[in-house]
Amino acid sequence: MHKIEGEFEPIRSILPIINNYKEQRDFSGLVLFDNNFTYHPYFNDIVNEIYESKLPVDFSQGLDNLVINEDQVKQLSQLSWGSQSQNGTNYIRFACDNWKQINGLERSLRLCKEHNIKANYFAYFLYNFNDSPKEVFAKILKVYETVMSVGKTVFLFPQEYEPLDSLNRHCHVDKGWTKTQLIGFRKLYTHIHGFLPLTMTGGLFNWIGHNETEFVNLLIKYGTGHGVVKT
């Protein structure tokens, strides 16, 4: 995303920021907005500083399933996990924007479980980009298979793709979608508080359909205003 955000210059230490905020205001936790902290050249140094600060932390952006390793997970397991609001849920977040990342999710979650990371599992889930409703359902099903294999709930957070030059939201319709289907999918996950919670019980499929055909038909139904999302 350098086109939007400019070139990045990684910092070696966040200790001055921690100390400054501790002195000046009520400072109960840290939120890191690094685009992909997994790649950060000073990952070890910064995690050590967070650990020594004894402050809860929320890594707001998704960690990369393709590069995160066991040593990094070991370090993260020492941290206290927080949320961005007082009564919010504490998450460790991963990116599941494509098939490679989705297929890599199981390894990441197993590492987190093995090292007892005390946070809920969250995954950013891109759609409307080189895909279709049927492929989206297949990806959701793959994450559910991971949930069943690892034994941990995953909260999928759908992210609708927008081109960099878009001036308005919800204008891009990828070639695999129709506008009606996009409206229907948006209604569907918005009704479920913006998440697609994949639990061991598989209850989500009672809302979104149990196969590709049911899923697509529901999107059309909700997108045309001819149906009400189940509760």
C-alpha cells in the first residue's frame, strides 16, 4: 500500500512512545497499526519492549500466515492481549485475503494453541477481488474445516475490495459478482455484527446456507430485498 501511505521506515524501538504516554495520560494499553508486523525487521526488540511494559497489546492489522514462525509465536505468547475498547474482545489477527493465506491458517492457529496465546482468533477476509460468491463460500468452508481440525473458533471479518482510485464506497463490482449479490452479502454479515463466526457447531451455516447454491440464492434474495436475514 505504498501508493497510499508512502514509503515505510521501520522504527527500532517504541519505548519512547510508551514512556511518553505513560507520563502524560491514562494509558491502559497499546494498539499497533503496522501493516504487517510479521515482517518487521525489529520484531524481537519491539515485542520485548511490550512485554517489559506489562501493558496489554492489540495488533490491529493481520499477521501473515505465510511467514509467521514458531519463534515469533513463542514471543507473542508472553504478551498480555488487549482490545481497542474497554469491553472489547481480545484478538490475535491474521490475514486471509487469498487461498495461500487461508491454507496457511491452520499452521498458524496450531502454533498459537500450542504456545497458549490467550486471545481469540480473528481473520481479515477479502472478497470482491478475483473471486465469486461460490469461491467465497468455498473459502468460508475451508476456514470451517480448519476450525474443526484445530478446535478453536475463528471470527472472519469480511473486507470488501475497493480500487485505489475509487471515490465512493461500494461502487466496484468484480467480474465474478453482481451488484445484487454484493448487496446481499453485505446485508448478511452486517446483520451478524460484521463478523462470520465459525464455531465447532457450524451454526453459521444456518444463516448463510449449507452449500454454494443455498449461499448464492440467499445473497440474491437479500440483495433484492425479498428476504430477511435469519436470526
